[in-house]
Amino acid sequence: MLLIFTQKNTPRIAYVFKHICTRILGLEVNFTSVIEEFISYTEPKASYGKQPLGNELFFQSHGLLTQQGFETIDIVVKEWDSTKCFFSVSDKSALPFDIFSASFYLLSRYEEYLPHVKDAMGRFPATESIAFQENFLQDPVIDIWAYKLKDLLISVFPGLYFTNHKMKVHTIVEAKQPFAYKQRGFFRTSIGYVNDLFKFKIGNILDRTRVILGLRSDPLDTFKWMINVAKRSKSRLTVFFLLGEALIFEEGLNTHRQKFNYLVKFVADYKEVGLMISFEALTNSDIQKKEKKQMEEMTNRSLLSSINAQFLVSLPDVYRNLLEMEIENDFTMFYENTNGYRAGTCTPFLFYDLDYEIKTPLIIQPVAISTTAFKKNTPEEINNTINTMFSSVENLNGTFIMLFSNKDFSSSERNKIWRSVFSEKLMKYE
């Protein structure tokens, strides 16, 4: 255990020290504000504040962790030991920057509380983030900093004990449109025929007819293939189904139909099923609760995981609603069209509510890669990006989370790369 002296142990200090030291490094930490207790302590110890007490291991504070609320902060990003950092401090400190304040800034999504330009869906775009602007979005910098901190601590306290962690792989699939043609209902099927006719999509008309007549399988019904691959793997898989209204008419589906229920139950028999909260429900807690109840009735299990429609994270309200519904895991912390670590970490972390200054039990699962970010990339470029980010997480013993759609596994030439990544890399990782 490492004892930390701070003049005042604020919720921010406890939160970020626990994430870095305990969640990432497996090191237990405790805090004291009593000087006499700290001085008399004979085991590994360090201080965190504006000035050192004596000759102890000292980490200088930038000041963010003793403040409340949020305000605009001037941030200067610097190069440091093959990575980047910010919140520089003086030479008195064991590190040249305040690792704890910098980590809190990223984890709490501090910048998303500040005034910013939203995209058309009301989302915080990657281009507004400091990680994108300073070119470290694809690096889980908090975990990188943490392991450099570990090297420092071991050099000072050789006997310090760290619990060994192992990399985890968690693949997630959004299935807001589980079928292209099946289970559409008479009205939606008719509209589909009319639209295809006006656009001269004769191939779609023929495919739709064959599927409806049972002459071929639905091109988006890739779930049996997915489950056959996944059930032989120890890696985690969560499939998210949309039960509410879709924003796009073509994606809409009557989720009360028996065959849709059978599909959800089939997936739930083998792997975790989560809920994609509809866009309408994100601002209406009653609709959210209705969707949650429907999913739990379909699976006969408590709903533990969710992802937001259109991948919208509007802080802090969206997460407060999840807490009210007792959702344990959220998988929306990523940018739809840009790969990387939105919160700067590849380790699941707890949502910190900056308005209330409290740590909450909601676990934010950091998605690293989404197939939607590769619209113009070649298979070779896709493989290179995935392998690079995968290796980075493996070296840091973090959690590698990648998002697919059930559409990514349909039998087209373009989708060969996704079926390969899913079956040959992610599902074969032990």
C-alpha cells in the first residue's frame, strides 16, 4: 500500500488516485491529512500538494483537484518521454507535470462541460477535444502515464506490491437494424418496394422478394454466424438491440413481433444482450424505463449495459438517467467517426459528476475503435490501425473494446475485413 499525504482529501483527489493507482496499476492507496501520521509511517509514502513536507517523494499539484465546478483553463501540451503531457509543474516534483490533474481533466470530460460547438446531432465532436487537436487521441495517455509512474515508484520503493492485470478484449455489436427485409410489416415493406422502384434498385427489389418468400436469408441477419464464432471464445461479446423508434424510417422495426423476440433470446442464451437507448428516450426517462423493462422481460435478465442511439453523450444528464435506471455499464464514450480514447484511458472508469462533485457507480467502458470510422480506408490501413491500437492496449494491460454493426458481417466484399478481425483476432484472443 502507498500512503498519500494531502492537505485536503477532496473527492477529485480520491477519484483520480484510485483510477490511476488501483484500477490501472493494481496498487492500493490510502490518504492522510495528519502530518504526524504521515511522518511516523514507515512504509511507502508520498505527498501531493503545492510544496513538499521534507525529502519525501513529492508530486506537485496543479490545483485542479482542489477546485470545484469548472472554468476555462489554458492548456499547454508538451512532449515528455515519448508521449505528451500537460499541466507542467516545477522541478520540485517527481514528475514534470501533474499526472493526477491531467488525468482528471480527461476522465471527467471536463472539456465537454465547457462551451463548445456541437455537431448536427448535438454531440461533442472529436475536433473540439484537446486530444485530437494535439494529436494524442489514439494514445491511452492516462495508462501510459500510469506505467511511467509505476516505474518511478518501483525505483523508489522496490518492495511495493502491484496486483498483476491482464489485457481484456470486449467486442460490442450494435444491432439497430437486425433485418434488411424480414419482420418489416406490410406498410414498411410496401414503402421499401416503392423507394427501390423510384431509385431503379432492381437488385434490392429481387432480394427483398426472395427474403420475404424464404428463398434466401436476410442479408443483415448475421447473428447465427456471430454467435457460432463467439460461443467458442472466452472474449466478451455484447450485442445491443434498439427497442424504441429509429430515427431513420428504413431502420424501424416492430420490436414486439415474436420472431424479433426469438432473435434477442437466441443471442442472450450465449452472450450478453444490451439496450441501445433510442434517441427519443435519451431525453425522456419514462420512455427509457419502458425500453429497459421490455428488454428485461424479453431476456429474463437484469439489464446491465447500454449504448446511446446516434452515440450521443450529453453530459451530465444522459449519464444521470442511466444511474437512475441502475444501468451498470455505458459504452457510448467514443467518437463515431474518429478512432481513439475520448477520455484518454483504455481502462474502464467511473463516471464523475462535475456538477455534484461526486464519483458515481456508473462504469464507462472506453471504446477504442468503431467500424464507422473507416469509411474511406483500405483493408491494409484498417488492419494497421487495429493492430497498432490493440498492441498498445496489450502492453498496458488495459481493455480493448471495438464496436461493430451486425451489417458489418453481411456477405459483401467490403465486409471481409470485419469478419476477419472479429473471428480471427478478437474472438481468438485468450
